[in-house]
Amino acid sequence: MSALPFLPFSRPTIDEDTIAAVGEVLRSGWITSGPKVQAFEAQLSDYFGGRPVRTFNSGTCTMEIALRIAGIGPGDEVITTPISWVATANVIIEVGATPVFADIDPVTRNIDLDKVEAAITPRTKAIIPVYLSGLPVDMDRLYAIAKKHNLRVVEDAAQAMGSKWNGQRIGAFGDFVSFSFQANKNLTTGEGGCLVLNNADEARLAEKYRLQGVTRSGVDGIDVDVLGGKYNMTDITAAIGLGQMKTIDKVNAHREQLARKYFECFGDEFEAQTGAQLPQQAFGSSNWHLFQIILPDQGEGTRANFMTRLQKEFNIGTGYHYAPIHLFTMYRARGFKEGMFPVSEKIGRLTVTLPMFYEMTLADVERVVAAVKQVLAK
Ligand SMILES: *Cc1c(COP(=O)(O)O)cnc(C)c1O
């Protein structure tokens, strides 16, 4: 058992100024959606090159609302990846459409765009790519496919706040782009999310869908013309977001330093010596939301043994992102089964997320790598 303190795989950092700002909101008499939400949305819009942005209470409803704005529903197919948080596929079912999976690329671990093209049918209406660990897909290719087949794109950029493609921020271009501010994400508000939209009409619709479909006018005018839900962000939450906007670029730069240190400590021989697989060295592109390695396959229990040993012998926490969605009971009931997406199934069984968060030090990385090497050595 390690004498060192527990090192979790993720931990949020909320600075004292942000905590004070939340206190101010609580004392202000206005704690639901108000001026802080508007200010947060304005800052997010600036961050994403001036595109319209609306905030919500999760990075799940953002995607559901994007699908609704696109008019996607029963009879429509939406293509996505099996390796994501289950929210990504659930929202497709939520709007009454049919989820269609395309397997992932073994190197990027993101949806394989060749397989996306192969999965397109006359009923396909949209693609939901996921930027796992903050690594974008080939965005030029993605939008070329969407254009060619006349498809909408709802980018699940939940993990990609501050990631870039050819120097441009994810969210600053493209179709719908959805971000999550859940506690583990690079920018967090506890829970929350935002959706980048294409124009003012879509933004108005997003406002309706997030608040019961209501439109207000004049002094006491109110109407409801679409079925909305209750998805608005509060000013308490937005105050946290405003505090986090000040540090996001610093946070991402530090994560990049940690990632460089990981590669340096693992060294060039690590993969050949252990049979494990490191992530792509996507510097300048990924925001290093997660640092994930694929374990060498030692049969059933490979990952559970690895995670247990890191925890028990080294006091280091790990995670797994993600179990393949198509093998969950609810998806099996829709006809999905083992063998359909072999790359996803293998990576879903062997992927492990190592610690990566703002307050981690380079010495913490050394500690993790030494422990991983020791566990894989025997
Ligand atoms: C976090 C996450 C979500 C869901 O976001 P919530 O804010 O928790 O609803 C969806 N997709 C991916 C890839 C995520 O990482």
C-alpha cells in the first residue's frame, strides 16, 4: 500500500474568486437564469468566434435539442459511435429516431469516417461524432461527408472545450456543436452545457426548447408553440462558468504539459515492451481532457485487475471511458450484439483513463507512469 495521498483520475478546480462570485449571486435575490447566464453566453460566443451560443443544464439536453431543431424524429437514422458516454446515443432514441453505430478507428478511438459513409442510407439525417478525450475527428472529411449526403452534424464536443482543428477552435465552425460542463470536464459548472448554433432563428428555437416552448412578448404576452422542457441554466451555475472562462486556456496548457510528461515518462519502448497502446500525440489539437491507454489483453478481468492494483497498491484512481453502448441491455433489445463493432468492443474492454487534471503535477505523472509500468511488468 502506497504512503502517498490518493490521486484521483479527475478533480475540478474552482478558485476563490469564483466561489465568491457564487456567493454574490446567492445574495443578489436573482438565482435562476438572468444576467450571469447572458454574460456567460456572450463570453462563450466570443470564445467560439462570434457564433450564437445558448447554455443549458447539461451537455445531454444540448444534443437532444439540436436534433429537435434539425427536425429529426421517427423514421430518421442518426449515425454515432459506440464508444461514448451513453448520452450520445440516448438522445437519438429520446427524439424518436433510430441510432445507427459505426465502429471506431483503433488509433484515434474516434468514429471511423469510412464506416460512417458505409452506414449512410436514404433515411440517414445526421451524424453525431464524439471527440473522445478531446481529440477531434478529421473535420474536413466529416463536413465533406455531411455536405455530400445532405446530413446535419451534431458534434458531441462534450470533452473538447478548447480543442482545435487546423488552428481553429472546435465550436468556432461547423454545424451544431455541443459542450458539457459536467464536473470532470476541462471547464466545469458542476453540471451544465452549451450549444453553438448557426443563426438567430436556431438560437430562438433553442431558447424555446429549453423553457417549455414559451415565447414572451410585451408586458404580459405569452404563447407556447413547440413542446419544450426545463433545461435552463441558473445564474448560480453561470457564475461558476464565468470564473472558469478566465482560466480555461491556462488549464488546457497545463494539461498539455502533463500529456507531454506522460509520453516522456512512458518512453519510446513502452508500447513494444508491454503491448499497451498510448494515445495519439495530438499536440496542438487535443485539449487533453483524458489520457487513456489501451491495456495489453490478458483475458477476462484484464482491466479490473489493473484498476484494482493501481488503487490498492499505489493509491491511484483510474476510470474507463467507455463501455460500448451497443452492448447495454436496452441497446441489445434493439438488435445490437457482440461482434458487430469489434474495434469498439476490444477498446471498450481494455481502455483505462489515467489521472489528468489541472492541479496534478509533473511529479504526479512520474508516479502514475512508474506504477503503470510496475503493474504491467508482472
Ligand atoms: C460528459 C459527456 C456527455 C454528457 O454531458 P452531461 O453534461 O453529463 O450531460 C456526453 N457525451 C460525452 C462524450 C461526454 O463526455
